[in-house]
Amino acid sequence: MPAVEHHLNGVFALIIACLLLLAPISASHADEQMSDAAPQDMPYPELVPYSASFRASLNKGVAIDGQATRVLQRQDDGLWSYRFKVDSFIADIEESVLFRWTGTQVQPLRYRYKLSGVFIRDRTRAIDFDWENGIARGDHEGRTFSLPLRDGSLDPLGYQLQLHQDIRAGMTEMSYHVIDKGRFDEDQFSVIGEETLTTRLGEARTVKIEKVRSETSKRETLMWFAPEWDHMMVRLTQKEPDGTTYEIHIENTNLTP
């Protein structure tokens, strides 16, 4: 059973990365980096509420019986909610973040994560961001923690939305500080080109993004975002050191023309 759980965790970790962005992420949202990619005289893109659904595949297109959905909504009090959900016969995942949008930055307030399933043990994670006192308090699968906040601190879901907004703003090199597993992790992303893809929603011109890893890493994560569909992520692939390949493909979204 441990081997089965380990394998399934790999599959669902990728789905969660739906933005994928799998392995924990992070690193500061540097002002100088933003000014290089998004000049001061250019307005930063506003948040656009949306919903989208995705399908996942393993290796040579073997279907994973499950659907992932993302929903971004503005609340009556001016705050925003971002939710990610996976429904499948193996496990269900619910992930959400309540945040404040500053105009250029996602400022998380409350992050929650829950995984429940038949073949894997239930897991919960939570982070509460106290910006007034500069402290993040959380619980990672039963282990509590407290961390001093850094400028631009993000949660494991909100950083994915920040990446989306930064790409919309024209940035080509991105890095984020993300609190995950009770610590800060740092990840970097880079635009590496353009590519036209055929999707279930039609042909899409996309911007291709790579998660930057060390030269010795044998893991590769690539993402494709469609500018004409408000830079919605339409595909994500991750190749593991053992040759296993996971893929996420868009099925539907209200952002298409």
C-alpha cells in the first residue's frame, strides 16, 4: 500500500499544480524584475473572474478518471476567493485561498487544503496570514508552525494566480516566496517561447513557460498560456526522473472569445 500511495500522491500533486506548478514554489516578487517586464507607464492587468475545468493524463494518454476545476470570484466585501477542486474515484481535493488584490499583488489572508480518498490517507493544511503583525500561522498535516512574513509572501495556490497575472503583465522571468510545509520555498519561472496548440476549445496561440530547476535536475515542468484567452493555462506537462509523464489539458473555460 505505501508504494500505491506514493504513486497516487505524485499524480495528484501534479493535478494540484494545475498550474502546475508542482513542487512547492516561491521567491520574492522583485520590484526591479517587475519594472523590467512591465514598464511603470503600463497599467497592470485587473483580475478577471473566471472558471475553468481540466483533464489529466498519465504517460501515453492513459486517462485519469477525474476532473479538476478552478474558480476565481470577487466577493461582496471586495476580497477575492480562488478555489481548486478535484473529483475522482481515487481521491477528492479541495484547495482555496481568500486574498486581497493590491493592484499588482496577491495578498493571501486564509489558505485551506483538504485531500481525502480511498487509497491515500486524508490530509489537511492551513495557513492564516496576519499582515498587521507580520506573522503567518499554520498547520501542515497536524504540525503547527509560525513564520515571519516576507514582502510578497504567497500560499501554494495564490502564487499560481500571481504567475498568471505576471504573465498577463508581460513579465518573462518570475520568482515567488511561497509558504509550504511550514517553510519558505523559492521557485523561478521563465518564458521560453511561443507555440500553437490544438485544444478541445480549438487552436490556441500560446506562451510557453518553464519552471527553472538546477542543471542536474531530471524533472521538467512546462506550461502553456493562451494570450487570446486571457492567458488561461491550457496545458501542463511534467516529466519525472523515471520517465513518467503527467499532462493536464484544458476542457472548458468562460475566458475563450
